[in-house]
Amino acid sequence: MKALAALICGLMFGAGLALSGMTDTAKVLGFLDLFGDWVPDLAFVMGGAVAVTTVTFTLVLRRQTPVFAQTFSLPQTQAIDGRLMTGAALFGLGWGLYGYCPGPGLTALIYGHTGTLAFVVSMFAGMWLAARWQQGRSS
Amino acid sequence: MVNQFLPPLAGGLLIGLSAVLLLLLVGRIAGISGIAWNAVSGAADNGWRWLFLLGLIGGGAIYHWISGTPAPAPNPAGWPLAAAAGLAVGIGVRIGNGCTSGHGVCGLGLLSLRSLAATAAFMTTGVLTVFVMRHVLGGGA
């Protein structure tokens, strides 16, 4: 049941991304073009999604356990440090360069565009590099 | 005017609903970068992650198939820029522990100040990058 639930959640997420316009780099870059010909549409994506999560997450977390798993796995880190800000800033730079964040990049693979494939392969390479670097620092 | 905002709003609500169901049913945060990295790096209890990612890709396909909406035009920027962007995104989301979904959609839902700071940071550099690419360099996407 847990696996089926994850599949259905993924389907909803992917359909939501395609419906919202997040898989269209022209719209994403237009949205980020605040000082140019701003396209406000995608503000409604984040707005709609965050409206749902802020209202419902607290309700869900009143439960002792999730429905199909033993425990809730929530992020424990709370620090707002240089690492967080550097990482987020670098991520935003990549997002603004091409117009994809990780989710839409993956969903857009079905369009079969060469650029998307290059983006996704490179994204995993970047994750691998960062993970290696972090391992090197902690050991 | 109203119509133009309806698909983004509906899409956003669907994304939010997906995040809530994943938390309620599986007990997990719908952070795409974390799910994708843990799936490929072979974390324990990985089945749900691969199925979520399968759904993420399949969901887009099903949407276009049912609605008859054509696929968006490819980004006119070439693959080298796409690869450079992907590298920055990949490194950034690992170092910063999350992306638009984990910090944005879910982190803000958890009322996390850490996620708010991260979201403000990536929105700012995203806007700045587009500004530089379009209005300073004049080229780019």
C-alpha cells in the first residue's frame, strides 16, 4: 500500500507540474524575469501548493503515525547557516540559467528534448560531486 | 485574465495535495531533489522513492495525453547551458538540502524558518540570474 500511495502521489505531482506550466522553461524564466516582461502565472503554482500544505500539514502531524508507515520522517535540521544559503543560492542560479528545478526537469524528460536530458544527467552528476565533497569533509 | 491563472493554480493545488498525501500515507516530505538523490544513491527502503519518481514522470505524460495539450517548446538555449545549469542545480540542492518542492512547498508548509531562508535565497538568485542573462548580457534563454 505504501508503494502504491507513493506512485499515486508521484502521478499527481507530475500531472500538477505539467498542468501548472512548470515544465515550460519559457514560462518559468518569464516568471523569474521580475525586472523585465514579468509573467506572473507561476506565482499561483507556489501559492496554491503552499496554501494547501500550510493548512493541512499541521492537521496531518496531529496523528501519531502515517497511514502506511511506522513513523513520520521529517527534516531535523533547523540551522540557517552558510551551507544552506550557499547551496540554495547556487540552486537558484542554475534554475534561472535554464528554467528547470529538479521536479519539472524530471517530468519534462517525456518531451524528449536533448537539453532536458543534458540538464538531468548533469544534475545527478552535480549531486554526486556535492555528496563526494561532503563525505570528504566529514571524514 | 482569470483563465490564464487557472491552470497554474489548479496545478499548484494538485502539487500541494500530492505533498499532503505523501506525508499522511507514507510519512515523507515530497522533496524531489532528496527523493531523486536517495533513490539513485541506494538509500535503504527505496521502493517508494522509485515509484514516486516513476509517477512524477508518468503523471506529466498522462496529463498531456488526456488533456491533449501539446508539449511545451524546447528551451532554445543549447545543451551546454542546460548542462551547466543542471550542474549548479545538482550541487546546490545537495549542499542546501532541498529545492523548490522540499524547501518551498513542504518546508513552508512545516512553517520552517530554515526553508523560508532557503526559498528566499533561491528565488533571489533565480531572479538575479535571469536579470543578468536577459538584461545585462542580453543573450541567454
